[in-house]
Amino acid sequence: MIITFYGHASLGLQIKGINILVDPFISANEQASHIDIDELKADFILITHAHQDHTLDVEAIAKRTNATIVSNAEVAGYYEKKGFTTHAMNHGGSWDFDFGRLKMVNAIHSSSFADGTYGGNPAGFVIEGEHKNIYIAGDTALTMDMKLIPMRTKLDLAILPIGNNFTMDIEDAIIASDFIQCDKILGYHYDTFGFIEIDHAEAKRKFFDKDKDLMLLEIGESLEL
């Protein structure tokens, strides 16, 4: 399993040779100006919620790649009406895709499209593929529901928002890592704009002091599990 960070909350996953994009917001992110969305491969696009900083490039990429859009019923229905191939899910549900098992889990946030269309309830994803299990939290507050995840799945990596203001901050992300029983964390949803800028060294130190590993990838950088 290869995970690539495309800035903000945008990720690329390669599992079993299948290419997955998560929450593609790239073309309007100045920090990701070196990433060309026309070169990105996508068999699936996972969407945690409808906000523009998670959906901006969905249509352009899906139109070019014919990717299947996977999200909650409202988001999937929004894109299905536009002619895209979708797979609708909802909280607590799971499905076996070609890349592995995907489960939709709770997130605490809001969700609406830029045109005001209701985007349903926000979510996170647990992915089990290639003998590795990851949790992509999406935009969320710290929630006790996170304690349910390790009751079903032993995680190898968790991807948590750490930018504060709109999501959890560093301290809450540390508590979240306790809840999900995973000490290997990839941070995201930080630095894109002023409200969510963080001190990288301080963030890593706070995780290190709790015997945890916080990874902050450069945009375009990958890690392999």
C-alpha cells in the first residue's frame, strides 16, 4: 500500500495496483501548484464530505478517468445526477471493493456543496487492503466513536486532521490516537491557509513525548506500508 499526500486533505492510495484518490482539492491549493491533476490516476474517488476544499477537483478527475465516486448517499446522489458512476454508502456500512474492504465511520463536522446543496453526514473511512489497515478520519472533532474502530480493526496507520479551528488540534489528535489504539499517525488538514497553520517541530515533539510517531509529508511525497 502506497500513500501519497497531495496537500490539505487530499491523498492518493495505491492498493493492489488500484489507484484511489481521497478528497481531491489540489488545483486551487497554491502549495500544491506542482501537482498536475491531469496526470493523476484514479479508479476510485473517496469523498468524506461535500465541502469545496474536499471536492473541488472531483468532477474534472472523474470525467477524465471514469473513476467510481464513493461517498455517502447524498454526495453520491449529487454526482450520479451529473452522470458520474457512484457507489453510495452510509455510516457503519462496509463493502468489498477490488482494492479491499472499505468501511464508513462517523465524523463530527458539517457538509454542504459550494452551491448550497446538502451533503449529508460527514464521514471517515477504514480501509483494509494488502494486509494493511488504515483509518482516514476526514474532517472531524475528537469523538468517543473512535473507540469503536479498534474493536473491529487493528490499524497500521491513522490519518488524522491536526490543523485546529475547523477540526481537531494536535492535543485532540493525540487523544484520538489513544482511542483508535494506533501510534503511527500521518497528519493532514493543516497549513493550507492561515487558520490552520501549525508549528511542525512542536507538533512532532508533542507526539514524540507520548511515544507516538507523527509524520508530516511534503506535498507529493509518499510512504509505503
